[in-house]
Amino acid sequence: MFIVCEGQTERSYFHHLNHRYGAEHDFQIQLTPRKVTEGQQFNGYKPVPAVREALRFKKTTKGIRNTEFWVVFDRDENEDVYEAFRLARQSGVNVAFSHPHFELWLWLHFASGPPGPLGGDRTVIPAKLRRVKEFGDFGKLVEPRHFEELIKEGRQERAVSLAQRLVAACPSGRCAPAADQGVSGHAANCDVLLRDPSTDVHLILKALGIVRP
């Protein structure tokens, strides 16, 4: 699996996911960029450049069977989300989109229930996440100690369940969790910018076999 990450938080999370589960579930995640050296700043990709990078990987690995290509990006203040989705659909690249940001996926591991509409407020979820004892010092990177808390028994399954409930509660009123692997369940005519809040990251864990579909 090739994953192009928008930012530092996403990349650090998937780095740990690969290290922890790769051998157990027989997969290898190739991250872009492949390596961030100490002291080097990784500023990530905007959504459209992320899709183009995934497409570049797809072309260079043509002929390799059973390989999935994913981009992971957020709503944040990005203005090219529609174009990124359009290009991804045309190119056969999978999208794991979070609204308003990736931190929502992290917080769902500890939440008692799905959050209500956030109105685009990007401060609510990080504040909730930092109120979790183990994430009180959380900045931009998912450190090893943070990741170990995320994968404690039952927490990943909880996050998946809540992410699916967010699909069912989508403001469009036309969405429902899908049984098919890799499918978000959002209707084709569901406006991605109105999926507030939502996250598709659980689709990657299902695709890798870490949690059951």
C-alpha cells in the first residue's frame, strides 16, 4: 500500500501503524515522503499535489498486483478539496478524508460517542484530545507512547464504530456505512465539504486487515 500524507500528524501515525502491524498482517506501507531526517521540516502536501504524487507512484509501479494507492488529507482551510476528489476518482486513487482534520480520528479512540456538528471549528477536537490524559502533551506528531494508547484493547474498534456512525449522521441525509471494503458509504452526490465532522481513516485499517470490515 502506498500512502501520501498531507501533514506530519498523519505521517507519524501511519509510520507507527506500519511498524506495529506490518509483519503481523503481511503488509508494507510506503509513505511519501519516505523519510524525514532529523531536523528536517516536512510541510506536507495540499490535497491536489497529494493525489498527483500518488498517481506518480501508481504509474511507476504499474504491473504490481494488489497494490492500493491512498491519499490522506483534511478539510482544514484547503481550497482544492473538490479538485482533489475529482482527480482521485479519475485516477483510481483512494481518499481518506477527514473534516475538519485528522485529529478527529485520534480522538474517536477515546470518545464516548460521536461529536455533533462542529461548524468548521478546528479548535474543538484538538482541545478534546488534549484533555485525554495520555495526550496532554500532544503537538503535531503521534509519538510511540501516544500510539500505544491508541491501540489498547477495544480502542481501534471504538474509533471505527464511531467513524461509521458519523457517516450515518452525515448532514446530506443520503449516506450510510458501506459493507464494501474501501467504500466510505457517503453518497455520490454528498458534498464533501459538508461532511462535518467525518473521517475515512478507518477504511485504511479495514483494507490492511487490522480491523474487520
